[in-house]
Amino acid sequence: MALTDAAAKQVKPKASNYSLGKTGGLSLFVAKNRSKAWHFRFSLREQQQRICLGSYPEIPRKEARQLRDQARSWVERPDTCFRIDCDPRS
């Protein structure tokens, strides 16, 4: 399924949490409690990491892609120090 706004609106929760998309590291995380959030997955220092970019539908797909690009440029910097409390929009 292509990850469009229309597809994201139609996504239904399942018995367990799951993710859709994973295009360029961007995925839509769907929790079993019906919440949806944009996640950016990446590797940093040979470890898989994940940043939550915001909740859907408050953050539309277009903005989530922009936030992913900002987060990617932040992660690719050689002086990146991974901090959980970092907001990629700042």
C-alpha cells in the first residue's frame, strides 16, 4: 500500500502495533490503541534508532516528509550526539 494521506486515514488498528511505509526511513506507526504517529528510523553508530516526528493527522504526510529530511540531515552530521529529548523541528 502506498503511504498517502488517504491510505493513512483508512489504516485500522490490529491486535498488535505495526508500521507502514518505511520509505526513506519514514513510516506510519499504528498502535493497537488507535493512535498513529510518524517515525523516522535510522542507524547511528551501528545501532537502529527511531525518532517520533509527530502524531497523525496533526502532522500531515507532506510535513512528516520535511521533518524526516531535517532529521536525516541532523543524523548525517559528523558531530551528531544522539539525544532522546531532541526535537528535529528546532
